[in-house]
Amino acid sequence: MNPDDIQQLATRLITARNTQQALTAEECSAIQIDTREHAYAVQAAIWQRKYGTQRPRAWKIGNGTDSPEPICAAMPEVLAHASHTPHTRFRTLGIECEIAVRFARPLPPRAAPYSYDEVVAAIGSRHVAIEVVDTALANYEAAGALLRLADNMLHGSFVLGETISEDCAQAWPTLKAQSFINGKLIAEQTGGHPHRDPLTLLPWWANEGALRWGGIQAGDIVTTGTWNGMHFAIAPESFEARFCADDAHTLGCARLSFGD
């Protein structure tokens, strides 16, 4: 992709989301993104158009399907636990039940890579989180990994929920992740994170992913991927993500309600 191609695709993705007229499967099949760097360039072009030089303060990270290296996307909106937002903002509405972290200390770029222990020691708090899924792509599964990456990894919004104890880190494989839509349990998984420990990808973020943003700053938020899949609803009234201990005790939750 040349710079004009990148800007044109950014325009198409912005327009598709603003008008809620998704790019069709035929349109998606005609889009050629050659590399992850091109997909990230599209992300950056979209961010610059919408937010100028403002630095993001929240990101999502996860596994890519086209390469072992993780992938990331900036999240422009951080909603508080129990927030309310119009569902008409979104073309599609999906929920992912996640664990997010907020860093208390900066981890600036340096020559020697940060270790897992160093990165975890910089975390100030761990939170239950909801990622709201939305996309400019009519058939995101068929669109391909690089186009999904360019479409901000299908990101719609984000809710930073209640804090959970640092002690939970000793029991990640035993934690039960529950997703609710309109108060109904629609997904439940014990130890469901792909890496068992959701903090596994954070050293990559510190040593590589965050470098394009000048490294990690105090207050930065990173969410670490779904524990029980992605689940969609039409015009829902509410989403809730909840984590429970193996004795069914609730450790924390995140809620989001919708309206007109």
C-alpha cells in the first residue's frame, strides 16, 4: 500500500462506521493490505483524523491469527463501571469479558528488554473490563486478519470495571469468567484466557508494542483479551462481565447499560 491507499482506506473505514453502512464482503475482498505495518498505518491515519496529536491512554492487545507476534490497537474511550451509552452509536454490539491493567509507573523505552516481573511490578491495579465490539466490516470473519487489524481490531468501546485483588494472579487458571447480556448469563469459562495468565503479553507491549507511543506512561491502561469468546446482541439493554473464584465468590464486575 502506498500513502494514498492508506489514507483512502482510513476514509472508507471512518465513513462506514459513521454512517453504519459496513463495507460489503465484495468491497473487503478488493482491499489489499500487504503487511501489519500497513494495517497499523491505517489505524494511525484514522486516529490522526479523529484525535489529532492526542496520545492514547488505553489499548487492547491480543494474539494475531496471521503471525505469532501479538497485535494491538488504541482505544479512544474509557467508560467507567456502570456507565450508560446509546446503543445507536454502534452498528454491531458484542461483548468480551476481559482483565485490564492500569500502570502506576512508567516504563520508558530502553535497550535492555523489560522482564515479565519488571512489567508486572509497574502495574498499579487490575480490573474486570468489558470490550464492546463493533466493526466497519459486514463479514469480519471473512475480511482477513490484516483488514480486521486496520479496523482497530473490531474495537467499539471499553468499560474499566471494578478492581480485583493482586492475589488473583496466583489463581488465573481457576477464575471463572462470566458474560451477561440483559441480565442473562450467555457465556461462562473457567481459566479461559488463551495464555492462562492474561499478563503474559505485557512484556511484548512494554518492549515493542508501546514504543510507537513513546513507551508506557503512568496511568496507561491495557486490556488483555477475552476469556470466554465474543458474543453479539441486537439492541441490548445491558452488558456485564464478571469474574468469580472457584468457590463462586464474585471478585469483581464491569457493567454497561444501553438506551436510545
